[in-house]
Amino acid sequence: PTVNGWEVQLNLQDTVGDPANALQKAQALAGNDNVRAITCLGYSQEAAAISGALKTGRLEIPYIDGNNVGDNITGDFCNDWTFRVAPNISTMINAMKLYLERNPSVGQNGWYIIGSDSAYGHGMEKTFAKVGAKVVGSNLAALDTQDWLPVINKALSSGADAIWLPVNFGTSLSQFLNQASQLG
């Protein structure tokens, strides 16, 4: 296909969730004269490696980040080459703070955080208390978690009446949603 007269080809690279591998693949793509921009649909740690390399000048190619939420991508590693098109953790937390100010009864008995053991999950877990929410527990599960029932049961037994869900997109999130639905 063409976009504004430019031929567009998709070149998928599997980084296996490894920041060093993501950077290596980004550097290889940047060395190709036919590559005009890169994006990373992986984890925030991978995006941070790429954005960090762009900041230090080890990599010079437009980088469009469409799904990573780590604040450091456009915070600590802010540079002229990185373009974020998805909200970061701070933006999501600020939106939640406004929501809770307007709806103070939500989560009165507390919140339980169920998330992925990733930059997304850790970032949300660390900053969620800043919104003034009462957090009664949290559980960050491995990225490849298939059995969410023990985590869901802990949340249910915590007494919380609200759940904050920073689970990475993909199979793990689908599994969580299916198992939560089965429990009602």
C-alpha cells in the first residue's frame, strides 16, 4: 500500500520481550536506507531502551510509540526522535484522580490492584495511591500468566469493591478477562 505517495511495507521483528534485543533490532532497521521510521509494540522496557538510544545519539530514526505507558519514554529519555501517541502512566493517573474527585463513592471499601509484572504494572502500583484511593492489596503476576484464579480470589477476599487493572495487552489479559467472567 501507499500513504501520501510513499510505499509502506511492514517488517516485523520478534524481540522476545528483551530490551537489549529490541535495541539491536532497532539499530539494524535504522541502518537500512529503506526504513524511514520504527515502532515498538512490545513492553515499556523495550521502548525505553530504544528511546534511550535515541536520546544519546546511538540511534537516529523517528520512533513512534503507540502502546507503551512508561513515563521515562518521553520523560527521562525525551528526545527529538521519539513520538508518543498513547497516554503515559502519569496521564492515566491524573485522569483517575479527576474521576475519583467527581465520584467519591467509587472504591470506598478499597481498591485491589491486579496487574502484570512489567513497567506498566509496577508504575501503576507505585503511583495509584497518589490519587487518594485506598489500596487494600495488589498482585502483579508474570507476563505469561494463564491461571488468574488465585489472583482473582485474593482480590475478592480482600474486601475491596473496586479493581485497578494494569494488565498488559495480549493472551494474559484475555485469560484474565475470561476467568473473571467465569467467576461472575
